[in-house]
Amino acid sequence: MAAAPPAQGRNPEQSLHHRSVFQTVSQLVLREQLDNRQNQNYRKRFLSSILAGLLVTGCTVQLTAPYSNDIEIEASALQSDFLKFAAGMQLVAGTPKGYYDQHSTQYSDFEARLAIIRMRSESLNGGVPCSQALDAAKKVRVPIAGKIEQSVTAALSQPEESNASCITILAGLAEKNMERLRTQHELRCNASAKPILCTTLFSAPPIFSIIGEGPSEAPLVSAVIITLNELVGAERDLRPTK
């Protein structure tokens, strides 16, 4: 009687290989999720380090700026409105609907709201200057003094910002980035300019392609988005825990 043919299917070595690949991919996914959670904790670690540094140096002042519910609400609303504006511009850039004169009032609104945020932050009593907050973070050797530090370092070199809180500085940076975008929008999106100049200013959809940090096809738009994200995140991290 003839021997039964071998069972069909994947051989053991092949199965082992596929399990190994699957395990490797699973580990990479888990590592990416862990990295994402760590990235989300950048600002909280930064603020915690400030607290530790202030305790070490014997200071009893409040963290970099007192929390303001008004600032958080206004900054979050502005962030949302600007993202909708940028996404809409990606659809109409290079057409008459994307011309600057169709959107100039929107920029005025954005900049007025940023000015209000900055002035409210400046008026808050208590807190420590952003430069002192960053120094406190370094003293306790927290490896991530955060992307906040990268954003505000240049501003801290200006005498008028030496005593400002990180929230005030971030609001000011957002104002400057917004004004740069407005200027280029006016120059590049009008009846006498080539349409390609406007489309490259805002890039093509989707909007999430220019939200992240790193190289961007629309660097001026990305700069505004990044500083607004930092502003909202920093203010939320100051919110008292219940």
C-alpha cells in the first residue's frame, strides 16, 4: 500500500520564518507606540523638571506661567480655526478664491486673537521667566528640555523677552510666523502672480501632510501650526490636576 502523500501547507521552517517576521513587526509597532507616548510626555517632563529645579534652588514661585483657562480655550479655538483655514487654502490656492484679498480679514482675526493671548499671559501675576524655567530643567538633567526650548531659544536672546514666560514667548512666535505667512500670501496669491507661486505656498491636500515637524512642502504654514501646537500643549500642561 502506497504511503500517504505529505500534508499540504506551509513547511515548519516557513511557518517559523513568518512567525519571526510577525513578531519583529509587532515589536516595531509596540516600540513606535511607546515612542509616541514618550513624545506626548515631552512637555510634562519639561514642566516637572522645572518644578524639581525650583525646589532644589529653594524657590517658591509658580511654574513658568500661571494657568489660564481663558488662554487655553482661546488658543485651542485658534488652533482649530487655523487648521481649517489652511486646509481650505489647499483647495483654492492658485485660483481667484485663494487670492490674498479674499482672506486678509482672516489674517487680521488670527493676529488679533494671538495678541490677546500674549497680552493676557503678560498680565498674569506670578510665575518665572522662561529662561529660568529652562535653566531649572537643565539642572535636574532631564534629557528632554523639550521642543519648547528649541522654539524659544532665539526669542530669549532678545532683551525685551528676557523676563517673559514661555507662554508669552510662544504666543509671540506664533504672531511672527503668522505675519510671515500673511506677507507671502499677499505677494504670491493675486491676479498678477503665477498660480504655482500660491499653490506651493500652501501645498496640496491633505493637511496632515504638513502638520508634523521636519521637512515640509509648505514650511511657512507648518511653522504656524507647530508654534500653535506648542502653545496649546504648554498651556494644557499647566492646567492644575483635579
